[in-house]
Amino acid sequence: MIPTTLARTRTHGGNPWELMRHYGFSKGQILDFSVDVNPLGFPSSLRCVIFDHVDDVRYYPDPSAQAFREAISVSHDIPLEAILPGNGAAELIHLLARLRQVKRALIIDPTFGEYAWAMEQVGATIMSVHTAEANGFHLELTHEEWQRRLKDADLVFLCNPNNPTGVVVPRVDVLELAQRCRRTGTLLVLDESFAELLDDPEDASVVPDVMELNNVVVLRSLTKCFAIPGLRLGYVVASPSIVEDLRALQQPWPLNTFALAVGVQLCNETAFLVRSRQVIAELREELQRALSTVPGLQPLPSVTNFILCKLTTPACSSSELCERLARRGIIIRNCDSFPGLDPGRFVRLAVRTRADNRRLVQALRETL
């Protein structure tokens, strides 16, 4: 078994470093399906960018992230004042928790655990809306239900597309929710960390509408779509007043020299993103078909680069499955930590390369 100290650590996926220490695998022997990043890896241009800025480490990084913000501004066609870069989406989530004196936060479960963790750190009460498995985990509340929920909420978190269910709320419905929140004075935080990997991001994203929605904050992560979790890079898009208040809570140098330079380059990698969407759609469809043939496993529909799966056999729990695959050097995400999912019944699998996906499916067949 992997040491219990690992289970008590707050993580958002597997820990390949612990697996290497515990089982003696080398880094190249491990397949990590627990981390939902682009299966194409990062753009090849990043190596040159990092090498070109090696000498700049003798200086403090630009605290205003001016060049990065300008690149984001051009990419989204939004004002510079509406953008705040951060050390990954996680840092920005915790800044938002401190932005206002939040007493009650509404979270749409099952979803990313960092929202609840951040709210707990500031003493906020967590209120939850649980989407139902029987309804495909789609968010469907009546007008009366929304009124009742929002009147008591200072802040709402909505992950779109959602992690771990892979479900997306259409843009028109998000805009309707934003108007509901405006009427109750509620801040709506939309986490669009996986939006760039949708077949058509414009169908879901409200970044173009933020300047007209002074009660909406959009979170973006470059970690997922460009496979750079080691650099920690994300940004907020919101009204200039919210951005100014968030910056006042941020540390003086939130992004290092390499992250700033890479961020500028990634804003120009539009062709890479287009290709990534095409490849991910193909790989996801292939993987879903293959997973549906594995006895004891039910893959759920997904629109992004990961698939939530339900274990339909009582002979194996999610933790047991994770442990068996770990012995083979394969890491998957145990979903026991997601409120709203039956403990022991769900795992999340990232979409990786065709060869990696085949190895996973074969291991699942032999294990289950």
C-alpha cells in the first residue's frame, strides 16, 4: 500500500514522486492518468523561451506582469485593466476567498475541491447544490430553487466545463445565472480552466461578456491546455475594480521570470490549441469506446480531456483499483474526495496518447 501520509495530503491527483519512491519506478515508467493536461504536452517553442530568459533570473520579475497581461488582452480582446495573472488557478481561488467577507458560499457539486477548502480557510459556511448522476450531472434548477439558493449566498463557484464530471453549461445559461446573481448581489466565480480544450470554447466561455458583468469573475488556467503544471500559470478576468482589489491581496511577485515569459508565448499558440482540440476529441471518443467494453466499468459522457467512470462491480472499490494500477506504474484519480459522488464507486481518467490509453484499458481489463 502507498503510505497513509500520502492520503492525508491535500492533492488534486496522483503523486508520481511518491510512487517512484515507494515502488521503485523511474519517472519514464509511470503513466499518470490522474492529471488532466493536454496529451500533446507543451508546445516545443517553450524550451527556447525558457533558455532565452535564463540570464534574466538575476533580476526580480516584473510585478505588474505587463507583457503577459498585454498578450492576454490581445488574445481575448479585453482591456488590460480586466486581467490579473496568478500562480495557477489555485492561488487565485484563495485570493477570491479573501476578496470579500464571504459568510456563505454556494458550490455546485461534485466539483473541484479547492473551492470548499478556500472558503473553509476564511470561515465561510459552505452551501451545496448536488447535481444528480441520474440526470448526467447536468445543472438544472427551477427559477424558484435558484431564488432560494442565491438569496443566502455571497459567492457562487461554478466550474465550466466541470471537473470531474466533464459536463458543460452552455454560455446562454451561464449568462442567465449571472443575471440571477446580480439581482441578489452575489458574486459569480466561473472556473473555465478546461474551456480552451472544448471543441468550441465560445459555446461556454463568458470572457467576452465580463466587462458588462461587474458581478462575475472568470478563472483561466494555462496548466491544462498547455500541459505546464510545473510552471503554475493562470489568470483572472473581471471588472477593473475587482482586479484591483485582488491585486492588493496578492504577494509582490506572484509569477517567476520563466512563467511570465512562457505566458506571453502561450498567448500566441493558437494553432497549437486548434490542433489540440482536434486530437483530444478523437482520443476521447476512442478511449470512451474502449472503456465501455471493460467489464465492471461505466464511462460517462465528457466534453473535455478527462472521463469520469463508475465502477459497477462490487468486487473492487475505487481505492482498490487505484492501488492495483499503482503497482503497475499507472496512476488514476480516486474520486472519493468529491462530494456528491458515491464513495468507492468513481474514478477519473485523463485522456492521454493513443498508446498510453491502450495500455490503461488493457490494465483495467486485467485488473477488473
